[in-house]
Amino acid sequence: MEKLQYISQGFTIQEQELNIRKALDNGIQWIQVRWKNAPGKDFIKLCETSKKLCTDHQKVCIINDHVQIAKEIDADGVHLGLKDMPVETARHILGEDKIIGGTANTFQDVLQRMMEPCDYIGLGPLRFTTTKEQLSPVLGFRGYQEIIQELKDKSLEIPKIFAIGGVIVNDIELLQQIGIYGIAVSGQITDQPSIITKFKKALQ
């Protein structure tokens, strides 16, 4: 599983598509199509375009929240928030071979995601970010450390956890030392797609 995920950003279908194209052109391996409050038809069209672009580039395309759309366009999987469809239901709809990721904010959330089970967990936010409405409590590095330590204390296997929420290149070394598997980035890659090279190098 790739360690860097780009979460798409943009207020219009044109912005979204342009940002996804730029990320792919700069070497991103994995895109999560996320567009909150999008007009329904535009979102479906964006998902179809993104899936085709990712297929052409031989990259991974997952859809945020919308399981049925992911099935219809044969996306590589979905990412589900804590209030979205249960993982078990999504798995039944999509099949065993698709990626299902789940959001978490607390140790209890992580346990829930491990039991469901998710293929990876998006744990955050690391710090305050403007890309998400109704932001969960900020974890900071200490929050990640405490959750990983609690898993170790309970002799539980550390799942594939992706740090999310304001992550920058300089955070990667410390996150990896803590035991975080990968990162999901939105704003910084949108603003500066060429930084993908630095992210990938830091994650090796």
C-alpha cells in the first residue's frame, strides 16, 4: 500500500479536475476524490473523470463517502467517515478486493476500525486545517504517540495508520518514528504539486 495519498480539493469541478491532473503529473500514486457539498451530477462526473485519469496513469483512485458511486465507476475503493456507511455494508457492496479506509480521532475509534476491519485508518487531525468543516479535536504528535503506545501496551498489532490534517514534509520523520505508516495530504499538494517528490522521498 502506497504511503502518500492526495485528498482532492477545489470548489468547482474544473478546480478539482485540474488539481487531480497536477497531482498525477507530479507523480502521486493514490488519489482520494473528496468534494463536500458538490452538486450531485458534477460529483459523479468528477469521479468518472478521476477514475479514468488514474487508470490511464496506472494509479489508485478511491472515493470519499460515496460507496454506490465507487461501485458504479469501479473505483479502487472508498474512504468512510465515522458517521458514514458501516464498513461491513460497504464491503458487501464493493467486494473483498476493494480498499476501504476509515477515519479515526481517538484510541476507541482506532479499535473500532481495526475490528471492522478497515484496510487503513486515517487518524487525525495532526494540527488545525481549514480543508475540513467540523474538525475533530487536534491530536498533535503526542496524541499519535499515546494511541500507538496504548496499542503496544495491549499487545495489539499496529494497523496501517495514515496521519491526516495539516501534515507537512518536515513532520514525516517524527511520524514514522512514532509508528505511523503513511500520510494523507490535501492543501499543501494542491498549492504546490511539485512537493510530491519531497513527500515521497521522505516516506521511503
